[in-house]
Amino acid sequence: MRTVVFAYQDVGYVCLDALLGLGAEVAAVFTHDDDPAERIWFRSVRRLAEQHGLPVYAPERLDSGGWLERLRGWDPDFIFSFYYRRLLSNAVLETARRGALNLHGSLLPKYRGRCPVNWVLIHGERETGVTLHYMVAKADAGDIVAQRRVPIADADTAHTLYGKLTSAAAELMREVYPQLVAGTAPRRPQDHSQASTFGGRKPADGVIDWRRSAREIYNLVRAVAHPYPGAFAHWRGQPLWIWEARVDGEAGTGPAPGTVLRIDEAVTVQTGAGRLRGLRLQLADEQESDAGDWARRHGLAEGMQLT
């Protein structure tokens, strides 16, 4: 079976690697040029493709420059999209004779759209997964071929959860691709009444609202911790990033939310419900450090206010 692969990030890397390990004929790989403004913490799809002698392209647009004609010329049986960052048009999808499929990082129909690994943590989910589905005009809405469930531990961050999803994606592809080739892969419609959709996130979305509960703030901290832009409060007019935290009591109220209650090896802060212990802090362009050391260096004391 001839395939054309659209892929980026670690999920793209392992899924392309799985296809190659299964002997798939990959006519071409489409990926993205790395953004110099973005922290690149994942493996390179481009490098993997080049190591296997595959042609690699990274066009800004596919509806010009003769790309549709090239796709038709490759005459792919399947198109696969693995964490490719652009929505593929119907004209592109229709070049695949047996179907175009996408690997999405949630248990569809829940958490359609962008940044599912971050959103499931923000919402305190205990389980997520990956879904291979057929692509249609509406993003993440096509028939489901297969899913793999992934438990979410209380200590998981976006980075550790992404690692779990990456492993699950590779396992799913190794199992399902032979079924697709044989024509025996299952296919079931999504229950659109159960769908939820979320958009992309910006660094500014990491701002902490101390009026929320300790659990909600903790979920935000772990959802946007390294390598993501981080969750932050403000101290003396500057952003103060909290890279690691723990919940220290989830019930009860006390002083105003944002009040520093205790400083030891951590900085314990009152929230709208419960207390949060900040363990790793960073102010502006300083290096990240243990919270207690940071507080003593900057004169943060009990009774002071973070905003």
C-alpha cells in the first residue's frame, strides 16, 4: 500500500517509524519547518524521513504550487496525518483512494480540536487516549477506526502524559495498519452529541487566578509545565512562574486568595478553596529554583500577597 504521511512532533515520529517498520511504501512525507521561536523538545520527522531516503516537504500551503497534482501523481492508497498542524482540505483528502486518517490525542469525540493533552489535565480528567479516525471536512469528526486508553496519574504533567500518548500511538499503528491494508479494520461513527471541542492556547492563558481552588490551580500548573510556557502569578509587578506544585488541603477558606501562608522548602499560598504549595519558582529571566530558596532571596514572607 502506498501512503503519503503528514507528520510532526514525537507522535508523528513514532507513527512514521511504525509504518516504515511494517513495510509501508511511503511515497512522501510532509512536515513543518521548526519555528526558531519555539522550544524544540521532540524528535525530528524530517530527520527520520531523510534517514530512510524519503522525499520530505514543508510547504506553507497545499492548495497552490502544484501540490495537489503531485499528490494525485503519487496515487496514495492512504493518507495519514500524525500531529500535523494544519487542517487538510477535502481536495487533499480525496487524493487517497482508500481513505485519509488522522491520529488525535484524545478519546474522541471528547476533546476535539487543539492541545488535548493540556486540556484534559486542566479539566482534571483521570483518563485520556489516542484515536485513529477518518478525516472529514470538520476537524476530528470522522469515523473512528481504533482507540487506545491511557490513564492519567495525579502526578502527570503535560510532558509525561504526552510520552504515554506517544507510546500508545505507536502501539495502535502497529496493530491497526495491517488491518487497514487487509480491509478488516473496524469503522464506527462518532456520537456527535457527546463531542467537546477546545481551541489552541497562548502563553497568557497560563495566568493563575488564586480565587480558584487549589486543585484547579494545580491542574493548570501541571498542564502547562515544561516544555510548555508555564503557569504564573505576579510578584511586585513581574510574572512569577510556578513550575511545580502540590495541593496542600482542598477544602476550607482562610485569608484572601493569593496570601502567602507559610514558607519552608515550599511556598504555601491560600486559594479560593484549599492551599497550594509552590515547589519550583522562577521570576522573569532568573533561573528556576527551589521555592523556599527563592522566597528567602526575594524577601517573600508570610502574609504577603501574590496576585
